[in-house]
Amino acid sequence: MDFKMKKRLLAVTATLALASPFAMAESTPVMFSSLNGFNAPNADSVGGVRLSVLHGQVREVKGLDISVLGMSERDNMTGVNLSFFFGGSKVNKQMTGAAFGLFNWNPGNTTGANISAVNITNNVKGLNLGVANISKGKTIADVAVVSLSKESNFQLGIFNKTEKIDGVQIGLINCADNGFFKCFPIVNFAK
């Protein structure tokens, strides 16, 4: 292969690399998001602070995500989410960190803490703290008035219900399909 051919091949390879989806993924240190996919600046990733009013949606946030009067939605979150004035948080795939607000909705996986009035989650390696915790997967610790999960290590509240308890339930009514009793007051644990 001659020098001109190598040079052309290098130019084509560099162009394709720059045009790849990974190179096209834009990131910004600060963003404002609102309805209809409006993001200023127009990027799909935030590495810093994002303010979402009514409904903001982006692929990823690493840092601080603040939602006001609505829902802040992203696929992946690493950091802290704060929701004010009827604000909420939705993380579709992976959340690592802490989320505070009126509601947290994480259908993917969470590592950290969900602290809100209502937490609707899937798998949580950490703490769900709220008035109501509802989980379709496995949780490590649920503390609420009402906690419902498929599987849990620890539940503390007035009413606790899980299909499988790995540790202990403490509350007024504790129900576990694998509990030493299906439903039992004060404390319940696996057979």
C-alpha cells in the first residue's frame, strides 16, 4: 500500500470514528429542560447541573438534577436529584446516588437512596424511605408506612408485604409468602 492510499484510509477511518454515535453524544456542564424535549443547550448528556421545569428529558445526568413542578426524566443518573414544588424523578435504566422529592420512579436499577413520599422502583441496592415504597424487584431496605416488594432484606413500617423476605420485617402487619407465618404482627422473618 502506497503513502497516498494509507493517507486516504486514515482519513476515512478518522471520519467514520468522528461520525460514530459515541463521538456524536454531546455533553454540557449546565442545562435547562422543559416540555416537548426542549433542552438548552441541545445535548443528550449533562456533566454538572440540570434544571428541569414541567418535564425534562435527557439521556444521562452526572451531577445535580433539579426538577420543579413536574418530572425530570433520564435513562442514567449518577449524583443527586432534588425535586421541588410537586417535582418528581424518573430514571429508566440506572440510578447511582440519592433522589429526594415528592416521588421517585425508577423502573431500572438503583444503587443508593430514594427518599420521597412515594418510591416506585425495581431493584434497589440501598434504601427506600417514604410514605409508600412499591418495588417490582429486590430491595435491601424499605422504611415507610406501607412497603410492597417482590423480595426484600429488611422492611420497617406499619404494613409490610413481600413475596420473599431474606431478613426481617418489623411493623404492625408483616406479610411474606416465605415468612414463618404468612402474616404476623410486630415481626416476621423467613422460615
